[in-house]
Amino acid sequence: MNITPVATGLSLPLPIYHTVHIADAINQLGEEFAIYAGLDEKMVADVREHSLNDSDEALKITSDRKRFGEGKYEDWYNKGRVPFALIHKQSGKLAAVAWYGPKPLGRKPIKELSQAELSQNERELDNDNWATFTYRSYPPFRGKGLMKDFVRFTMDTYETQFPDVKLWGGLYANNTPSLALAHDLGFSVNEAASDRSKNWLVVTKN
């Protein structure tokens, strides 16, 4: 996917529900997309709708139902999350999202946390300057070769804004497409931070 930046002077994080059009993109099929920093209320509604879709097997293995479908977006955003959206220009549909934000290395997804862990204020935990990254693609755009360039661009944008951050990602071992993408982005499994007993893998930069 060919990406052309269109914005300068970006300052993250943005106020909640604010967006900035930061790039345009064209895939190999000639489809046009726009990349936004931040999610507006319609994008958030689309994320929630996808997260509640129990027929989407790729999303069912994630914590998105609890995170976006049942939880409050405001609570999630206030953890310091910095989201990005990929929008199909012709249809206006949400093709993909990626997000970043401070999180202690290896902290498990919502559905794996105990009640005691859920009650912790994540931003008050010592995270040694670690930040998580996560990405999702949605049908009918999944499998069209969009994600590697989209995630790399948004990751570069985030790291430019937060140059001292150390990125890590968490995923389930059976999510082979996500693991392959992480490898393509220069990440590998960190066994010390992973929990194989729960099929939970942590990836960090090589």
C-alpha cells in the first residue's frame, strides 16, 4: 500500500473524539483510503459494532467485546491510548484500527485479568516506559494486504511523538496472521514476558 502523509505539526494524544487526517493511501487494487489519528464518534460506534459481532471468529479470540462492546470507550481512552483509523474513502467504512499507549510489559488482556488486577489503575503501575500496540482489520477489507503498511506508518507516527517509548504487543498463539504481521514489523516472541499456559504471547522488537 502506498501511503502519502498529508499533515504536519501533529501533537498526540488528541482530545477524545477528535481526529486529524494524517495520510492518504492507495492499495494494489487502486482503492483509496484515508488514515486518521484519533477516532470520532462514528468510528467508535463502528468499532463497537464490529466488537459485538459474534460471527467474526477473528475478533472473538480478542478482548474487544469486553473492551469496546461492553466497556466504555472513555475509560479505555483515558488510559492514555492513542488510536488510528484506516477509512475506505469510497464507502466511508472503517477498514482497520491500530492503537498504542502506556502499559506494563506483558500485562494480559481484560478477559484474562483477575478482579484485583482489573481494579488497578493501569497508569499508576510501573511500566518502565513500555507501551502496547494493537491492530485490527475488519471485513470486507481483511486479507487485502493493508495492515503491514498501515501499522508501520502509525507505529512510526507514534514513536516520533514518543521517542523514548519501548513497544510491545500481546496476542494469542493461535492468532497466526497477527503473529506473522508482528514478525514482519520486526518483533519476535519474548518468552520471559509470555504466558504459554494461557496461550498468551508477548512480542518485543528484535
